Amino acid sequence: PIRTELYKASGDYELKGPDRHSPKDARILSLEGISWDEVSTVRVMPNDALESDAWLSVIRDWEPKELESNSEKYTSLRDSRLLKAFWITLMRGDMYMPRDETPKACEEAHENYHEQYLILTGGISPNEIRNTLFIQWLEVYPLERIIQEYAKQIQKQLRGWKFCITKKSYIGMVPNHAEPGDLVCVLFGANVPLLLRPAPEEHSRFIQVG
């Protein structure tokens, strides 16, 4: 039997009052939230590119165009917040963070990954490494191994995902089946945004994409 409940994104609770009813389709949940943005552009990583070094040139093509218009050298973007946001997006937040999660320790860890990205993409040379944590790692592991592991980490996060730019010019990673026009929505009670696609010819109904 269908349970007469209204589901929240963070759980469920029994619906009280005159609106209590059984849904016509048990596969449809009634949720409330806001449509915050819309996917405008998606960029795909070819499957064969991940099996070679070609994926590096692909992600360089994905880098925000504002980086290309910068008149200074690429190495001057070491402190670029835009570039940091880009590689954090590629990694989908899957990064090692220190046990000491103070703002200073987290900033040091982020800077470590940032310099690894610059080494990987040729933005800086090994003798330009200045991050304390990165230097400590180099005392234990060879640079080639560190960068190889970093590259594998990014490749892992890229499989099955596309890079996207929204209408409001935000960047993000979306599932491979996402398309322009999909909506970035925040459902009340959820701790992450969801990607919804308007259902064909069905008013106020959406299909969850991711």
C-alpha cells in the first residue's frame, strides 16, 4: 500500500491536515524548493582522452576564458582565485585535508593542490614550488610520483562527468547525461543542489538528472 506521506529532501514526515492524500504515482515525490540557475554550456571529456595524456589539453581548453585574457604570464595566476575554483571544481571537492582543520591548515592544503595543478599543466617549474606542505611531501616522495597521483585523482573525478557553465556564469561538474536547459535547484532540507529537467508536457513536474 502507498504510504500517505509528504517527503522532504532530508527525510520524511507524515503530512497532517486537509492536504493529506495518497499520490497517484508512488514514484513521484512532492517537494518544495527554488530554481536557482540553469545549465547553459556543457563540455565533454572524450573517453579515449582519459586513456592518454590528451585529457590535459582538454581541461586546459576548459579553463575559464578570463585566464586567457590575462595579459600577464600564466605563472602570475598562482594566486588566482578563479583558477583555484576551476581545479577544485574538476576534483569535485575530493581532496585530502589535514586533521587540523583550521583556516590556515586548510589554506595550506589548498595551496599545495594548486601548485600541483600548476606543475601538472606546466604553469610553474619544480624549482618554483614554495608551498610548505608540498615541500614536506617532496622530502618523502619523488615529484613524479606526487604529480602522477594527483593526475589520477583528477582523472577519476572526470569519468562520467561533464564540465558546465551556467547562465549566471558559475562553473561546475554535472553527470554525463546532463544537458543545456537542466535546472540547478535547491530543495528545502537538502544539503546539496540537485539537477532537474522539466518533464515533457507535464506542468510543474521534473526529472532528477543529478
